[in-house]
Amino acid sequence: MIARGIVFQPENSIDLEPDAATWYDQSRYKNNGVITAGAGGWVQEPSGLWVYDFSGSVVTVTDGLDLDFTAEDMTWMWWGNQSTVAGDYMLYQKGDLNADGIYIQYVANGSLRVVTSQAAAFQLSDIAVGSLVVGVWYFMVVRRIGASVRVFRDAIDITNVVGVHINPLTASAKNTELGSTLIGRAGMFKVLKYALTAGQILKRYEADKWKFGVN
């Protein structure tokens, strides 16, 4: 099933570096991301997979409704490897705190939070401090079913604080930003407008972990 969303998944290549200006969306909706480059850039893993070292870069997607949600079930997933856990670093943002939409943010000392918002209100779910360490590839999944948001690391649900995520206000008029303050690498980023099951999450982890040197 292909639902509205984005699929950023550079192909394996031993020769060709992906485009320096564009993250190409491989879904049929072609919500390509425009790269504003900082100190980072494309980095190739030993497996041949290209990932992006953000480190001052940001990817902006002008997507309208394709990544917007209010009542829909959703899945956000990516492989991430942080260069530091000393501060808070934005991974994904479509909307603003106490206004609308959602953001997903790495939090100091190895945590991650998911925040949805309405006017003058927000809801938060997170994982425990120390769940993520520097220099390790993790397969991260944020899944929303109704008012429940769960966070998976390497296909295991490690949600700590569980918020009641009532429907956020629409953020359809706002762009989506990836990695706006991130210091680290990310690859195979996907947003799906449906919720994966725990079994589907595990299958994706098992299928792709070798690309990141994970046994």
C-alpha cells in the first residue's frame, strides 16, 4: 500500500553520490526535499548506502496536505546516528508548539520527544534519558494510532511518558523541515499516513539493519 507521505531512501551505489541540492521522494507524490547545505553532506556507509550528515543543514519539503494530519494514523521512521547528545536537536517539524502540527526532537542526554499541538495546548510523549548514545545507528519509529503515540527503538517499544495526543490542528500551510538543528546522520527517512504494526516494524528493521552495520 502506498499512502500519502514521503520516502527518502537513496539507492545503494558504489560510485554516484546523491544530488547535493535535493532529497528525492520515491513515493508517487514526489514531495522532494530542498537541501540548504551546512557543514554536512552525503556520507556513504560501508554497505554502499548513502546517508545524510546534517550538521547545520536542513531539508525543506513544500508538501501541503501530504504530510499534514489531524485525525489520521501515522508512522514516522528513520535510521539515526547522533554526533552529540549534549543538547536538544530538531529532527522533524511540521507545525509549531502551542499552535499546530507535530515535531520530533532529540533531547539532551539521550532521549527523544514527540509533541503535537493545538492553539495554546500541546501533548508530549518521550523515551527515557540514556536510551540513545552517540555514534550508534538506531532504527527509530514513531507511530500514532488515535490518541496514542508510541516510540520504537530497533523494533522495541521503549515509550516512557505516554501523552494523550488529541488531534493536532492542521499545519497544511506550513512546510516540513528535516534536521533543522540536528548534529548527526540520518537515512531512509519515511513518513506514512497509516500506522505500521509491531510485526511490520520488526520486519523493516531486520531487512535493513545490515545496511547500517547492525548485527
